[in-house]
Amino acid sequence: MYARIVRFSDVDPDRLASRVAGAQERGGPPVDAPVQRIQILQDADQRTAVVIQHFETAEDMAAAEAAFDAMDPSDTPGTRVSIDRCELKAELDRG
């Protein structure tokens, strides 16, 4: 499993809520990208957000990269600050 973690600053809460609603109406991640799951985290007080995009393979993550990088800034929750591309090494939970 691989993850692309995108950090945003200057996040407008209304714009983020609108983006989340649109994704929920679509029923999940964009169909044109091989994303398995997307998680969106927000710190409203600091006006920041983190978007975690999960992929089955490194190749899937690379294939989706161009589409995500080409997104119009108005389609993002704020100003893109950084992008990390990671391999999931462990997932721990109580259970």
C-alpha cells in the first residue's frame, strides 16, 4: 500500500466543505485516478488540511500524480504546501 499525503494552508472551511460534499455525492474517489481511499483531515483553527490518498501500488500512485498535480487551484481546499509520497510500512490498531 502506498500513500500520497498533500498538505494545504489557507484552507477556506466553506470551500473544503463543498469539496467534501462533492466527493460524497460522487460516491468516492475520482474514477479517473486509481485511488483506493481518500482521507481528509482539517485543523479549522489553523486553516490547514491534510489529504491522504491511498493506492494499491507505486505505479498506481505515479499514474494518478499528473491528474492531481494538474488540478485547478479552485478545486483544492487551499494552497498546496507539500506533497509526500510514502510506502505504508505498518498499520497498528487496537483490536
